[in-house]
Amino acid sequence: HINVVTLLGFCYDGKKQALLYDFMPNGSLEKFVYGKVNHQSLSWDKLFEIAVGIARGLEYLHRGCNTRILHFDIKPHNILLDEHFCPKISDFGLAKLCPQKDSIVSMSEARGTVGYIAPEVFLRSFGGVSYKSDVYSYGMLVLEMVGCRRNAEADQSENSSEQYFPDWIYRQLEREDCEVNHQEMLNDKERELQRKMIMVSLWCVQTNPSSRPAMSKVVEMLEGTLESLQIPPTPFSSSSLRSQSHSSTSKSSTWQLDGGRPPQVQCESRASGLGTLKDAGKRPSSSVHETDTDSLRI
């Protein structure tokens, strides 16, 4: 699939093991999302194209293969960009295979990157783990593309270590004096693309997995009109992920489930009203992760 990295070959020579993929000259999406020094800004048209491409890639993994592939680590760092900025989903180190007929997968450990992990992955009371867990991660990724900031660092001036990222997005949208992305005013087309990305991603990060759309529906929503999109339910029931940052490096992790809760991650139930959508603001992200253990390699 055009939106999934192509495996060209592999090397297995004693302790030397490697997978060979096409070279991606533009690196990962991560460096274009978080507004780092010397980063190149992408236009809203290009950001939207990237969001749609990632959605199509996930739709293929979930429905286009004989065996469903659940990625479990969708984040900007794992989205590679070719010379035309076409997004490619990469790093299947935490992926899990699932028969198409099975809607719920069995897991003995939580896996993923803090800030993108769906609530049900580490706390079963939220529901069963399924392809909808990737949908949640995708929603958080797109919100970061809009917010230009890591989701774990959103609105630090308001002690947001306890704050759920989508709630931060809601508040930014409600503010009349909200700063827009790329430090520039948006024209009507850019504003529409921005709102569409926000609306779709807020559906994707619904706490209840059954309330999230399938990736095929996500593609349909993105390619449809803004007027056809419905506002996510209010009050918006959300969960907050907290973790202690050990480094700024993007790693992935698996946690042995201990009473349904991984170490250093806490889930809290909160409610927030959606309010009126205004022009968007800055960008929010990820965070901290431990070492990979017993991950499924495909």
C-alpha cells in the first residue's frame, strides 16, 4: 500500500539483524509537527493530505489484508515522509495480528507510547481492545498536527500535567484570541481543513471504543464536507494519561498488566463540554516510554 512502508529485504547474519526499507528523504512527521528549531512548516493542504494518507494506510492494515494488522504505536515518529511528503506507516515492532472475524483481541500486556495509548489498552473497564485502539492513536496524532505541540505538554501554563489533551484543544477552539498554527492567519480554505481535522480527530479519541469510527469512516469523513460532520457527544467523557518523563526520545513500550494499570500511567474519568468551535490554536504530544519487551515483530 502506498501509505505503508515497503519491505525490500532483510539481513540475518548471526547477531547482525536488519530490515531494509525504501529511503524516506523527509524523515518522520515528528520534526514537522512540534515546531522545533529549523523545522519546515507544512501548508494546511499538505498537513491535510498527510492526515488522509495515514488514515488510508490504517484502513488498509485493518481491512485490506487477509489478516487484520493492529499497529498499536501510531504516532508522528512512526510516520515517514517520502520526497513528495507522502506518509508511510512504519515500525511494526508492537503490532499484533488479528483474524478479520475477531473484533476483540486478547492481550496480556499493554503496549504503545504514552500519550497515544487508547484507554482500553491499559484499563479493560473502558472496553475490549480492538482496531479501534489504533483509531484513538490516530486521533491523538492528528490533534498534535493541528495543535503543533506534544499532547503531554499541552497548556503547561495552566498546570496541564493533569489535563487531557482533547480538553485543551476544546478550550483553545473556544478562545476568540486563540493563536493559530504556523503563526499566521488562516484563509477560509485553511480554516475549513483545520476544523475538519479537529472534528474527525475528536471523534477518534472518544473514550468508549464503540463511539469511535472505523478508519474507513474516518477517510469518508475527511474526504466529505465540513457541514456533514457532527459534533462529538457532550459532555465529552475523557481519560487522562500521566507519566513521568525519562527522556525526550520517542521509544515504545510494553507493560505487563497489573490490575489493569501499567506503571507510571494513571487513568482518570473527567467530563468536559465541547462548546462552540472557533479557529484553532497552537500544537500539543507524546512523551515517555520504556524498553520494548516481547513485542510481536512482523
